[in-house]
Amino acid sequence: MSTPNLRLAEHYRQQIRDGKLRPGDKLPTVRDMAEEHGVATATVRAGLSWLRTEGWIVTTQRGSWVADEVVNTAAPADRLERIRRTGSVLGDGETKRVVSAALIIPPLYVAELFDQDPREQVVRREYVIGTGAQRLALEVDWYPAAFAEQVPDLLGAEPGPATAEHPGRGNDLLRQIEQATGRTVTNGRDAMHGRTADQREAGHLGIAVGAPILAGTHEWSDDQGVMVYGEWCLPERLTIGYEYKI
């Protein structure tokens, strides 16, 4: 179990990631935080130190504020947790612009991840996540082709509204998949590395070709196999992070 100062820091990270606290918003005073969370003021200050170090907040003698410039974004683990809490992969104020969504013959490594014949199709969805004028991430998600038959929104721009025929609509695509298939993501793995942006990535993120980026992948699965495989990249100004238990 994490320590009280880490739990407090994660509480405010989540508030900022979800858009409940916006850039420039003032945080409660140290004393008010201590009373609200039932901890000592020293614990609050220790938690705030994490948020300052990671760039989530700025602090002056007058208090602490959410940083004006977005320098952090949600990790895959954060977005999966948000889907569980809210039904959406996006926080308040975030947008998703779908670039493409289609059934295609995948690269060999993707076919192998899904343990299928390389000649069989899979769903490929490419989209850009942003907030305001800032572009936070470019992502490509891959799904088994069978999911598209049960969740037609996989091949559309965005989930449509819920209806009597499709009650799962309006939710994030993963939640729709879980409702339609009876499967549930139980395992996740992330991998990250630094490299430079190619022409496609640079164009979508609004950065120069060859600029440094953080690139990563995530795999969400259950005991039947991989349900979602994602590839993503972030501009170099952004930081991601998440807690883990040992």
C-alpha cells in the first residue's frame, strides 16, 4: 500500500488529469488539505513536493496552483483506470480526433501478438489526443477483427449515443467491447523508449521531423489473449508516471 503522501499526490494528479482542476486553478491550503485528507501538514507538503517536481503545480508564498502549461499526460495505466471509473478514456477538456479506422492486414508482429494467421485482418484505429490547442499524444490501437462485428463503433470516428439496440454506446470503446464480448481486461503491460519523430508522427503532433519523442506500447489482455494492443508517442515536453505495488 502506498504511503499517505503518495496517495495525496496521486489524488491531485488524478484531479488534474481528469480536468477537474484546470491550468491556473488554485489548490486548497496545506491546512485545508490536511483536514480534508486526515493527515499531518508535513504529509501534505511531502505530497506537494512530488507534484512540483513532476511539473503538475507551481508554488509561491501565496499558495499552490495548477501549472499553466500542460507538461504531463496520462499513462496507459491511468487511462485504463479512468475507463473503469468514468467510462471514458478522456479527461474533461480532452479531445480525440480519429485519423483513420479500418480493417487491414497488419504487420507480422501485430498478427503474432494476436496469435492469428498473418493473412487475417485486424482493426487499426489511429487518433490524436489533445487539450485546447495542445496535442498530447498520437496513438494507434489494434483490435481483433471479430470485435468489429460486435462493436461497429470500432470502425467509426467516435462512439455514437446509447440506444435500445446498442445500450453500450456512449461509453469508451473498451467498455463496449467488454460488454459485448463478456471479456474483461485483467492484465496490462507498458513499454517505452526515446527516439525521434518520423514524418507521420511529426505532422500529427505539430513538431519537427526528427524531434525527440517518447514512444511506447501497451498491451491489455485477459486469459483468452490480447484484447487491445496500442502504440503511442508524446512530444518531449510531456512527462508520464504511475504508481506500482511490489
